[in-house]
Amino acid sequence: MRKGILAGLAIAVVVLSLFVSCSKKSAGSGITTRLLTDATGIDDKSFNASAWRGIERFFGDTKLKDKSYSYVTAQSQDQYIPNLNNAADEDISLIIASGFTWSDAIKTVAARHPDQKFMLIDA
């Protein structure tokens, strides 16, 4: 429970920092966030669920609610790199991956997208 709360707070802090320094986007165009999860999805009662609740809570208190955040669940690790690349190609402001299994995929994709902001939690 405590780790989940800390994960949610960490996500809120990072997303909030995007408002302060949005390098790719102008202030009027908004901030976008995508949570990428493993096959357990956002209802895993652990890190994925905590991360998703943190994102919803953050955007729920802003005018960006319901249009600036999304999630994608990978059914297998073969989908990690394509999901990361898709999010980067869509110009998502912050791409969050939940779980240590994303570590190698993020390293690979981050090298191809050096200006993209990635966040890896529970790694």
C-alpha cells in the first residue's frame, strides 16, 4: 500500500513538472501522458493500479481531464517496444512504464527518441 501511494505521488510530481517545462509543446497545446502496463493491466491492485489512480487524480483536478491521458496494456513482452515506439511517435509528453520487465525495452526505445520523456516505476 505504501509503495503504491509513493508511486502515485511520484507520477503526480513528474506530470506536474511537465507543466513547468514543456519543451516539445507550447503552453496552450496541453500535456499528454500514457501509462504502459504489462499483461496484468491497470486493475492489478499493485503498481499499475496505483499509477493509473495517480494519473487520474492529477488530471481529474485540471481542465485536461479525460483528454490528456491514456493507458495501453501489453499482452506479452513482444509488445513492449512497439507500444513504446507508438507512444513516442504520437508525441506523448510523458510515457510511463510500470514494472521492471520494461527496463530493456525503454533503454532501446529511449536511444531512438532522445528528446522523449520516459518514466519507469517499480524497476
